[in-house]
Amino acid sequence: MSRLVGSLLVVCGVACAPHAAGPSAVVVAARPAPGLPRTQPVYRFVPSSRLGPEQQEIDAEHVAGLEPLSGARMVVASDGSLERAEGPGDDRLMGGVPVPEHLGRGFLFWTGSGLYRARTFTGKLEPVAAVSTNVVGVEFGPSSLLLFTPDGPPRAYALEPVRRVPLSPHGVLEIAAADAQRALAFDAAGRSLATSDGGRSWKDVTAALGEVARGLKQEAHEVGFSLEHEVAWLEKDGGFVRRPLSTTSDKPAKTRAFEPLNQAVLAGLPFTNGHALAVGDGIWGVELATGQAKPLTKTLPYGSSCSPVSVKEEVLLICFNYDRPQASMAVVSAALSEHPAVEKVFQRTPPYSSPDFAIGDDVIIIGKSCSGAPVEGVACARSPSRPGNGVTGHRATPAAWTEVNLRGALGATWEVLYWVPTAKDGVAAMAMERTPTKGSPKLALIDAASGVVTPFDVPIDGVAPRGFGQNPQSSFVVLENGTLRGFTRTSALSVDAHGHVATPARTFKDVASAGAFALAQDEASRLWQTTDYGEHWVEVARPPFEPQLPAVPPKSFGSEISRSITCSLVGCVLAHESSVGTWLRVGWPVDPPRANEHGGGAGAALQQPAPPLALPAPDAIAPRPKLRCTASSAPMAPGRPLLSSGTKPKSTGIEYRDVFSRDTLLSHALRGVVRVTGTGNAHLGRSLAQLASTKAPFDVEVVPPLDPAFRTLRAQGSLATWTHLLKERAPSSSGENLRVDLSQGKARPLLSPTPGRADGVLLVDEDFSLATTRSGKIHPIRPGCVADSGYVDAHGTLFVTCADSSGATALGNADQHKMLFRLPPAERFRDDSGPGMHFFEPGRQLLTDPDAIAVAPGGKLAVLRSAAGSEPSTVDAPAWLLSADAPPVELAPWSSLEPATSPACKKGDGYRALIQTATPWIELEGARFSGSAPGMNAIVRWSPERVCLEAVELGFREQAGGVAFPVLLVARFTPQDASAAFVGNSTAASVHEAAKCELVQ
């Protein structure tokens, strides 16, 4: 069962502030409270130090954001007051970004169905564009914005007036503008481009930069290319000036001025009168009345994170170091002196969220042995140093560390849940039953000095139904009379010396505590305070501008999301209803609730939403070429499978392994199987090196793509080939981690030198990759190359493109393991700190379709790259021809598609390529699938003038009748052997039906 521990946030725990109802004498702490003068406000609004894509800093006095649940727009003033505005009807706003000055200012907002503009953050929404799904990016060029969605290429829109405009530059993947004239961009060809005339012309500056640009950088009215060690900034004359990266970092946000005060209230300690101690990157003294902070030290004495636990002895800290291989924590004394003392270092063990220590008024208890190692049931306790007295002759005593061992008292029944300080620097432990015989585990208090175990008379689910709160290390203390006091997540806790758990006077929705202090919220979100471990509770005011709410019946408990509250001895941090900042409740004074107040803040209803706004009609999708096919023979009943399975391996040893490879894009159409035999070892796992060391033979069966005849190719090979390749492969920095998936591989078609034909299949299974060609030859591929496309020339040599981890594509001779050329990456790192918004998930790519090998009429090799997104290429989002020794070439739009038998295509110009697309670029009449339509394989001859179709493979339907599998349409449009067929294959059956097809527009 969970130990019900809260999150780790270090604060200290004993009473320190005045309260209305006096506590019993036994609870009163000796530590004085700094507090605030009663004339000062209790609450202070602090804006977020880091704003997300839904939040904006309007000016020095206002921060804006979207309410997380409703999407309402809110502008928050520096005093915490806010202005609200409704969204577009029932459609929730999901994000917003400011429009730059050169595009007219204002803000862009989006929902799951539309993009909107407002002249001010809470101003009237004006529709800009319809979207079919969520927006993942917005960037601003010199004259238009660039809109990114997950399902298509980027789109460009002008705002004055609103209209869709062509992409500028063509094929743009990322853009940033300094003003209406100067802008930088990357395109799908991988080029770095610049304009100084508002986008009327773009200059390729890739070579001038001298290195591959890593991204775009934008600051104020400047824009530049991020290079390895500097930024190349674009000047007004179109030239570049270079400055080191260190001089181009963004300035800290103005809201960071509040960080020390925020940190003091969140996890600080009362310091001198009217001041608190805060620890961040250094140690700060913070004036509570003004928020002004003075650095007391500029660095931390140990590790990367420290928390103050006492202001005595020149400040005591507990510091954390998360460096590998061993995380650690240390107790540091004299932290404000010139020579802080790291008294003891302790090992830390996961989970790091559980409390490693406990804090009393004087004693510190670390849940490790005094040697620093974790030992169950053993703790190390520090008693404080005490100054001498020159008058009476008492000498000063240094701090002392004493090891506490409770293993004998715990026995086999108990385990330590929390260490607890006791009166006069003693140590106790709250223990939990290890293995309850039935029901909820029992609890007990164990005194370290006597070893006495006092079981509670109520089990843990009766003591703390929702756990023990966020600060358990400072929430408990044992008083001189033996009473355990503290807090759970919902109430105060009091257990007398005999183990009797007292019924709490009040139960709340949530309780946030620090020592004897706590702030609680009830079912109606009213706030209650105690300064004496819950012996007395008094209602206090909610933050300004929020209405004081009436009580609600207990049955409403838990009906609303609780406000997040975190407390220290300095005060509490409460979430602001806008989510763009927090309320700091400084000190622990009693501020009575405001009577009969009705405000417009939390709990107040929004004004009625406006009627839904009429979005512009969705952008028209250009009609796709259409393929009309009819069966030329009677439908054939499913026959035997083309690719058969072998006998299942014996449980005692793996005699063979079937790796079925399915087409990556064509709805998992079955393409081939690799049957590895004679491994004879059930414990080889999936290591390619171990598997190759067996030198086992294997058989390959494949169904060639784009073949209306639907024949099967068979070949044989040996794993010994990969043993040689593994020796030649240079080891990676992370060591050898080459694997075979052994479950299901991927298949991609190979281009043949013969028009309209594929030449076998690429089979890729993790690092175990090979190609099987029509000649029956097996071509092993060097591990480390993830082959996306392949071509077998007239001499039988295999060429492949390999995807690089950086996003670049390499083309090489796979048989000779020789690279011919490597293209630079087309997609760069997106800097979220600049204008605009980027919500691209890790690994998301705009170029969704793989690069393909392209072959010129004379045999020269290049790479054909499709447009961004899954839509067919257009004039302003074109496909590209990329080579090592020539500038990128924009190819004709897909709408120019013609069959290879047409008069214009008989010229034989253009580059041949076998392209693979995630969605079909040709519409097939009568095609139907229960889910999304599969993609497309097509052999084309592509030039800047036209696209000539030699062959195509498209999904047609799902075969029923016992076994469901995809049926494809394969059509060939070559003068020599135009033909077509409906084909399908699974491990249980196959179909083959001749057809006749024509390409219509």
C-alpha cells in the first residue's frame, strides 16, 4: 500500500504569528514571527515568471492568458484584478499569440476548428481561417502569417484584409521577420533564404553562411540565423553581421523581479524583522512589505538546490546534488559566512519525492545512517550548537550528530513512515504496519530514547484518508506531554500519549501546512487558518476581487477542482484564477472575510457566450487525378496465401523465426517474410550481433510491389554476412545497441531500371535490413542505415537513401557501402522564445513522406523530395529535385499528372522515381475502407513541366469472407505492357483479379 507521502517542498515548522483564538500553552512555540505591519496588504499578486503559449505580457502592468478549462480570455492587472472576454460561441480557445507591429498588431487565437484575430486581447474576435484540427504552429513573415496544422503543409494568410495568399518563399518550412522588409526562412529543399524587400524576392544564402544554420533567432526588430557559435543577423542592405551567441541571449522577463519574494513565501523562513530568507541560485534577504530583495550570497554552498531549515547558526541549509552516479544531500551550516561548513553528506535513493528528513525547532533528523548510507530504521539527528556564557563560565557547545537506531523496536511488524522531532531535541518515528493481516495498515509512534511502541487506535485510512499532505517533513511534532500533533491532507492530527486519535474539530477539502500553521479550503472554497496545529481554526479572507462565498452542504465535497495552495512559515502561495500568476498571502495574520461581497472573480459566472462566429469556408482542396478501373474477369475466390508460415518453434529452443514485413504505408499490406533457421538458442534475445554470430541460414519470400502479375520471389541468405558488416561498422558513442525486432518488420519497394516496374523489396527490421531483387539476389545493408528508398540499376547494383538522426538524407551505394552525397537537414530546431507559437511534439516532422531516389535519363542519381505535409505538391508547395552539384529544382505540381502513354510523356524527359505517400494522391473510384485510406506507391517520371505516371499501387477495399486483409489496385501505364489487377495477400489467403484502368481528370 502507498505510504501516502506528499511532494517534497522544504519548509520549517513551528508557530510564529499572532492568531485570534489563543492556543493551549503546550502548543505555543518560542520562535517569534516577523509578520507584516497591519497596515500592509496581506495578499500580493505575482505574475508567472515563465509564460506559456496561452499567456502574454501585454505591458508592464498587465498579463493576459486563457482560462484553462473554459478558454475564456483574461487580462490581469498588477493588483490581481482581471478583465474577462468570451470565446467564439461553444468553441474553446486553445491558445493565442501577439501579432507583430508590421502586420497590424493585435492577437491571434485558435480553437480546434478556427483561427481568429482580435485587435486587443479581450477585443472582438474576427475569423481568419477554418482549420480541421488543432493548430501546432504560427509564425510571422514580412507580409503574412504562416499557419501549421498536423494534417497538411503550412498555409499563409494576410491580415489586412484577411485572405489566403501563396507561400513565400515556395516550400517554406519556417520563417521569421524583423519587420515588413527583412525576413529569413528555411524551405523544404534545406536552403537558408533571406529577403530584404518584403518577400518579393528571396536569396539563397546557404553557401554565404559557411555552415548549416541550426535555426532562426529573433529579438526585438532583429532576425538572424543561429550558427554553432554565433548568430548571423540580417541587416537592412541584405548583408549579415555576426555576433557571438553570448551577446544575443534574451533579456530576463520583468516578472523575474518578483521571484525572490515568491520563493520566500513558497519555501523560505522568517529572517530579521519584516524580512524573510529565500534561496534560489543564491541566498536572498527579502523585505516582505515591498518585495525588494538583497543578495546575501551569490552562489550555493553545495549542489544545485538548497532549502533553508533554520536561521540560527548563520543559517542552516539542506542542499541537494543530482549529479550522477549518486545523488546526494548535505546539511550546511554557517551558510551566510565566508566559509560555509558542509557538515555531513548523505546518499539519496529513489523515490526522491519522499521526505528524507524531518525538521524541528532545533533538531534536524536525516533518514540515513550517520555514515551517509541509507539503512532501514536508522537516522542521523543533529542537535544545535549553543553559544557560551562568559559570565557563568558555560562553554560553547558545537552541533552534535547522533545516530538513532530503531531496528529493534520496528522488528518485523513496523517500518518508518516519517521521522518526527520531539520536545527537547528528541527523535521519534511514525511507523506503519508492514504487512497488514486485513484492511488498512495500522500506525504507531515509536520513541527513540525509550524504544516504546505506541499503536494508534485508528488505522491509517481513518487517520489520513487522503494522505499526510505536501510537507510531511515539517508537519509533525511530539510535545512534552507525549502528544503527536500535525496535519493530514484534510484536517489537523492529534494523537495522545496512549495512541488515541482525536476526532478533528474540522475537516476540509485541502489543507496546506507549515509547522504549527496551516491554510485550508472548505467545500465552498472558503479559506480557514490555524496557527496552533489545528486546535483553533478561523475563517480568513479570500484574495482580493474574489467573492466571499457562502457555505455549501457537505454533500458537495469534492465537486470542484481545489485551488492549489503551498505554505511555508513566511506565508502561502495560492493559485490565481487566471493561471497567469499567483497570490502571495504574506505572513499569518487574521484578516476576516469580507462580508456580503459579490465580485467577478473565481466562482462568478462568465457573461453569456456570444453566438458562434461564422468561419470562412475551408480552403478548397484541389481535385486529385482520378483512376477509373473495372474488373476484366469474374471475381476470384480467395486462394492460398502467397507467403506461408512455417511450423511454430519448439518451446525449448528457437529453430526458426518468422519476421513478416508489411508495407510501411499501404495499410500494412503483407510484402514478405524472412525465415531464420537453425538458431538453436532460445536465449539469444534480439541482439543483431548475437544472432549474426550463429551464421544461421535464412529464406526470404516477397511479393514484389507494383506487379499486376502478383508473383512470388524467393531467395536464400546467411546471417554470416552481417558478422562481416558488424566488424566494419564503427562503434557508436553510446556503444553497440543493434537489434532485430523479430516481430514485424517494414517493407519498401525498390525502383527498377525498367519503366513501370519495381525490382523487389527493401526489408527493414531495426538494424537487420536487406533487399531482395527480381534476380533472386539478397543485398545486405550495413547496420545503422534506415533505408527509406532503393534503386537497382541495370548492372544489379543497389543504391539506397538512409534517414539520418539529424533529419538529413544520405544517398549511397549499398553494395560497396559508399556514400555518394548527403543532403543537409531540411527541418531545424524551433526556438520557442521568439514571436509566434510552436507546439510541435518531439519527433514531429513536416516532411512526412520519405525521400526517394531519382534517376535521370542518363543514369545520374538525385533525390526527389515531396512537399511538406501529406497533400500533393502544388506550385507554391512543390516537390524538389535535390542533387550534390546543382541548385534545387522546383518540380511541376501534381495536378499536371498524365499517364506515361500520353504524347507529352513520350519525350522521356524528367527523373524517374518510386515515391511513397502517406495518403493517396490519386482518387480511386469505388475504393472503400472502414478506417483511413491507405497511402500510395507510384513510379513517376517527374520534371519541371509535368508528372508522368508509369505505375501506381493504391488501396481498394478490405477483403472479407473469414480473413480481413487489404486488397490493392496495381496499374501499369507503359507502352510496352500496360496492365492492371486487384491483388491482396495475407498469411491465410490471397486474391488476384485482372482489371482495366484509365486515368481521368
